[in-house]
Amino acid sequence: MIRPSEQAGNWVEAQIKDGPAGKQLPTAPEIAARFGVSAMTVFRILRRFRDEHKLVMIPGKGSFVGPLSPRPFSEPLPKKSSFELAADVLVDMIASGSLKTGQPLPSLKYLCLQFGIAPITARTAYREIQRRALVVKIGKNFFVGTTPGSAVRTGPKGHVLLLTYRPEVDFRWVFRQDALAQAYQKMERELCTYNVSLLGTTPDTIGPLIDSWKRGRDAPRGIACYCAEGSQLNVLLPTLKRMEGSARWTPPKVLLDWHSGDHRALPGWVNILSRGNISTVAARMVVRSILESNCRRVYLCIDESATTWNVVNARFTVLKLRGELIPVQGKIHFTFVIKPADDDAGFDRFMGSAPPQDDPLQPLRKYAPTTLEALRKEIVFEEQPESLIGKKREGPALWVFSTAKMAAAALEQAQRKGLRVPGDASILCLENDPEYFHLGISYCGPDWDTIGYLMAHSLLGDIPIAKTRLGFIRSAIIMMNKLTT
């Protein structure tokens, strides 16, 4: 009789042989539940195929049939023990903001059940994280923090500078009306819990300040650069060069809120929060929600006059979502319903003069570009997209709305027509507006609180920060299934 672990290994091997390269496998817990084995057993199976270059494991993304690119060396990666794997997962939870400073680590029993390991192995994992100076032991429990003071959120007073290279922007705009206003508000609150104040400054004063810091004056804990972009590199790079450390001083941490442009010239020690990456990861979560809904017909309703996730405009939103839908086209019938900003509604005006494949802002170039002819068939214009719900009896459909106002109107329309929500129709919103919380509309988009938390700790430098393969701070996205999905 074949053991369950062997069955799981044979199944993974069959998935790899069926290909193609780049195909994503189910998560380790899903495979474990399928064959009745522990998640740790599945991790070992996946690692074995990874070491044989048949599988690519990307932290935070999943496991994919490989190889996606040639390996720079042929030697297998060193194997890790069970406690090291468990410790790595907990460290990733700390670095991604899932476990925040001051919070206790999961209980010993939870860790044993989650990874299928013995209590002595779980205790060794706790000690390993403590050895890495990421948690402290207070009483019988371990808490996230580099020192007892950081675990209980106390420490000496300090300050962080907020620098803007946009003279037309004042700091009230950053915290009230900017795309990342909620994240900046959370960042400021998080810094305050560590006795760190946020002070504004301008490019005119930053040079003399750096010179005074090198002479031993009151240096900040960090510097956050607001909404930087590639056109400002000629000013940014000399400033960052002056800040590089030496034997006599350690420079403050630097966080770049990156709007757009080529970032490859930036030094590796700079933390980069990419606005484009936030929208990309959010678009992927939307597509994942579409797949999990089991609806074969999807309507993506975008308001042209509003920005989606407070980050990108309507045209860019369509291209982002369309790029992520490429792997599932043919399996799901999707239509983009655009609510025009003015009376001059039309495909050519909406898309602009340049085809998407020639547009320098075309997102996700790793995918094959979508032709104008294909987009023209998938995009329709409607003054009231919410009025379309229930017009055709075509089975369960998922309606995705870019604004909470449209989603609320669609929910009212569905109830008026006697549709079951969810059931006959499901409604998902890309905006989490407090004005409509009482309706229980499901939300998918950036987790601004976690993003602001990671921004603050990238400036404090007290915990590792999870990064993408391109070096960006890993964006936190949330899917809130409420009453409409």
C-alpha cells in the first residue's frame, strides 16, 4: 500500500510533468489536506523538486512548475530542518506585518498542529527566532520585538523626517487627500507609539542637515521621501550618496514612496514602496477572488472619473486587471463596463492614441500584450453600470465595482429585482468606503493599515521588512468577504 506522503509526491510529480512551465501548484496546506499529511511533509516534497530544478518556490507567491529561468549554479540548496522551516515561516509573518511588534507568537500547540511537528521542535523554532533578535521572552511567552522596550513599545524620543520633492504639495495633502493618505496616517500613529515624531522638511534644507548629522548633531531615525519618481533621480541620487555610511556614522533609514519610473539606479540599502506594485498585487487578488467565486461570467465596472485603490486611473486599472486575466481567458467570460467621465464616451478616447503594447506605461510586460482588437470587444460604456445587473438571466455572475457608491446602487437594484445576493449575483467592491459599511459589501484591495505599519518599521529599522524580487516592500492586500460574496 502506498503511503499518503508517497501519493502526495507522485501527484506533485505528475503536475510537474503535465506542465507547462510557470503553472502554479496548490498551496502546501491544500495539498496536505488532500492527502491527509502534514504541511511540513508537503514542504519537504516541494523542496525536493525545487532542488532538482523542476519547481520554483517564490516566497509569498507559491510554487510553480519550472524552471522559469536558468539556475546560476547546479549544486542543490542546503536542506533545512523542521525547526528552521517553522522559524522561517514565523520570520516571514513578522516581515510581512502579519505578526506585528508587541504581539505574541502563536502558541506552542498551534505551531505543532500547523506544521505537524513535535513540541520540542516548536520550542527550538522559538529559540531560533529569539537568536535572530526578532522576539523577546517575557514570562512564558515570546513577543515580537528586538528588545523588551520595543515589544512593549517604549523607547527614547526621536524623530523621522518627511521629505517631498514636489513644491506644489503641502503636508496636509499627504495625510488627507493623497492616494496613500491612510497609509501615511497609520505610519505616523505607529511611529508615535515608539516616541518618534514625524517632522516635515524640503530639499533646500536636507543638504545642510546631512552635514550636521555627520558632525554628531541630532540625526533622525529615518527619512521618508514622498511620491518620488524617475524624473527626480538627478536630485535624489546625490542626496542619497551624501548619506552613505562610514566608519564614524550610521546613516538614517530611508524610505522612498515610489510613484513611477526606473528605480534600478537607486542604492540597495534604500527601502522602496512602489505604488505600481500595490495596484499589481491588488489586481492579482481580484483575479484570485474571481476564480474562487466559481462564477463563469464576470463584469468589471470601472468609474472613469475615480481612481481605483486611490492609486491608478481607469485606463491603467483596466490594463492591470486585463493583464492578470490573461491566464484564465477562455475559461471565464469577462466584460469591462466603463462609466464615462463625460459625454464623449468612446473606446479610442478612453484608451488614448497609443496601442497598449506601445505604451511606456503598459503594465506587466512579462505577459503577452493585449491587442486593441481584443480590448475593443471586451469594453462597453454605460452611464449606469449598476443598472445592468439582472437584465440577462445567464446564471450566477460576479459584479466587481471600482467605487462603493456603484456597488451600493447595484445591491439596491438586485434587491429590487428579487435577486439573491450572493447566489444569483455576487458583488465585490474595490473601495472600502465607511459610508457604506452598513451594507456589508465585500472588499478587495490594499490593506492600508499594514502598509503604513511596514512603512513605519522600515524607518525604525527594528524588524526585517519583506521584499519582492524587484526589491519593493511587499504590498499587503486584503480580501474581506462580507455579505455580498
